[in-house]
Amino acid sequence: MNLKKIGAFALGPIGAAFLGLITVPVLAWTFSMEDIGRLNVLNVAVSFALLVSVLGLDQAYVRDYYETDNKSMLLKTCFVPGFLFLLLGTVVTAPFSKDIALFMYGEAKSEFFWITLYCVIAAFVSRFLSLILRMQERGLAYSMSQLIPKLVMLLAVCSIAFAGMSREFLNLQLAFLISTSTVLVTCVWNTRSEWLSAVESKTDSASTTSLLRFGVPLVFSGVIYWGLIATSTLTLRIYAPLSELGLYSITASFAAVAGVFQSIFTVIWAPTVYRWQAENVDMARVYSVSNQVLMAMCVVCALCGMLSWITDYLLPAEYSSVKYLLLGSLIPPLMYTLSEVTSIGIGITKRTHLTIWVTLTAFITNVVISTLLVPLFGAAGAIISNAIAYVIFFIMRTEFSFSVWRVFPRFRMYSFVLLLLGSSLLTIFLGDYYTYGYLGVWFIVLFATLVCFKSDIRYLWHEIKPKIR
């Protein structure tokens, strides 16, 4: 994949993150904290239903795409089992629509359930159609499928805000439905020739069985990782008011920008390091890259800590604690990104089963700490448990990788990771008592980073300087 294609694929997540940053304040000023909490539940529910219903066949489609001549048959073979499973789930859950809506959203309204179900089905179909664009390397079309719904969501929320419409959750859920429908329509149009051909193709039971044997085990590992991500939402929904879930959701939305760079880095990093391995490049480069990524993380966290007060001017007064919680929310995506570098040995040696144990340990840790802290501290407790769980996730991935591959020095790495975690916890707990005093903590982090990573900074400057000229 050349630089132009990488740029086309990167346009989607970067643009979506930018539109998301604009949407967050509009949501905060338009809807109550409780309704924003309900929107978070909707997102989590759709992601879980999608993860389970695809039966891992989305990954089977990607794996077999280049090895299969009849791509139309492959698409249909991967699509049909999950869609039938989704229809079965609809039949089973429909009689309990009000009970499910009450559990999820705190109101026994069946329309909430049916809108959620529609969004799940639309997301399911869009998932497979967007994979066609991805595998055909149609980067711009793939990016548009991410950008357009974000833009539609922003416009829909603005319409509710400025057109005098009722600012209730039903309208917010309908705005989400419209944006989801936009994804579906965009993907259906851009892949019309492929899915029309798939409709006419025939499948065979042997291919279906083979693909399911590959895909279904992936569902279990996927559910574990989903649990790690969704623990905060679930514990907040069970042990705290919806307003705390709304506060958590707004904070996480700001921190989601770091997740965008995580996804872009992951796409570029894995193929690069596997190419180095094939070309017998000195893999000490991995250690250098890990230091550079850690340095960048520390600088980003420090700058965000010193500038987080800006959120006070973007959000209503009830979200004043976002500036303290934001730093803790940055830890998970940054830890995941760093672990992608330090755990590359697991992939190189093909010991991927170790990742399941790492994720399961982090998930259990998150559940235990969340259950203890969320009833006491609400959104702050959820963010703290998330941060601690992801630090454990990072350390375990790193240590497992070193145990099966090669060892690099890591005292400085762990020291700075713990410094970031400790500084985030200080900001969360002491921010209200020492208003703006937490800025000094992040100034110290920035100063320590510049001093301890001066050789890495000098190296990066020498690498970048000729390209600037």
C-alpha cells in the first residue's frame, strides 16, 4: 500500500475524529447528561450485537479474499450465516422489547428497542459492504463511509438544537438512526455491482463450515476485548446514575482522538515490522521505535494536561470535571498503541494465544476495580479502573513478547508509564482542590520527558529535517 492509498484510508478516521470533536460540545449543550449516557449505551449495544452476530466471518472474508477467485460467493457465504443468526436473535428478544429497553435506557419504551435493533441490522450490513471497499483498496470511498455519517449526525443534532424540536432521547436516537442509515446507503451504492453479483451466486455447505471454524473462535476473543472496553459503560449503568455515564461519555469522546492515531499507527506498524523481519533488518529498531512512541505519548499527555482547561469554555458548567478526567481517558488508547510496538514478538513468533490471556486478565482487573470504585466515584472510578487495566494490559503484552522473542531494556519505559498513570490519578483526585495546580504536574512530566528522551528527540530531528527542506 503506497503513501497515497494510506492517506486516502487515513482521511476517514482523522476526518471523523474532527467532526466528532465538533459534535461533542453541541451534544453537551443540547441534551441532558442522562440522554448522552443513554447514547453511550446505544453505541455499546450496537457494537456488542455486531461483534457477536458476524460470527467472526468478517475476518474470514478478509483472510480468504485474495486466495479466492469467486469473491461474490465468498461474500454471500460470509454474510448469510450471521444475518440468519441476527434474525433469530430478533425473534428471541422481540417479546421482551420493553424489558430490554428498561434495562438499557431506564425507560420501558418498545420504540427504543426497535430503533436499536434497526441500527444493529444496518451496522451488520454496512460492515460487510465496507469490507469490500477496504479489500479493493478504494480508500476514498471507504473514508467517505466513515465521514458522511459523522457529518449527518452533526447536522441532525444541530437541527434538533436550532429548529426548536423536543430535546429528548427519542430524537437523539433517531439522529443516530439517520446517521447509521447514511452509512448503509453509502455502502450499498458504492458496492452495488459486488453485492448484486453475490445475491445471484451459490454457496456450498463445505465452504460455510470451513469459514465458521475459522471465524467463531474469534468471537470469544473479541467478546473478551469488547468486555475490557465496555466494562466502564456497564458498571456505570448498573452502579451509578445516567448523568455519570453521560459525563464519562463526553470525556471519552474527547479522548477518542487518540484512538484515531492508534488505529492509523496499527495499520502502518504491523506490515512494516513484518517486512523488516522478512528482509533480516536488525530488529533493535523495534526498541528505538518503542522509545520514540513513548516519548510522543508523554509529550501528548503533558500538553493535554496543560491545555485541558479549554474544555471549560466548550462545555456546560456541569461538565467542569472533564478537564481532570480527560488525562485518565487518554491512558487506554496510548497504552494500546505502545503495546502494539512492544508486543510485536507475539505476532512474529505466532504465539497469538497469549493475547487472549492478556486481555482476559485486563478485563477481570477492570471488572473488579470498576465494581469497587464506580459506586464511590462514578465516572472518575470508571476512568481510573480503565487506566489501570490498560497499564496491566500493556505490561503483560510486553513481558509475554519478551519471553518468546527478544529482550529490550524497559526500566525507563515502565517508569514513564507509571509516571503518566500517577499524574493522571493526581489530576483526577486533586484537581478540584488545587484548581490549575495540576498544570504544574504536567509541566514536570513534559520537562522530564524532554530531558530523558533528548537523544531520541535529536535523532528524530535529524531524520525529519532533510524532509522538511
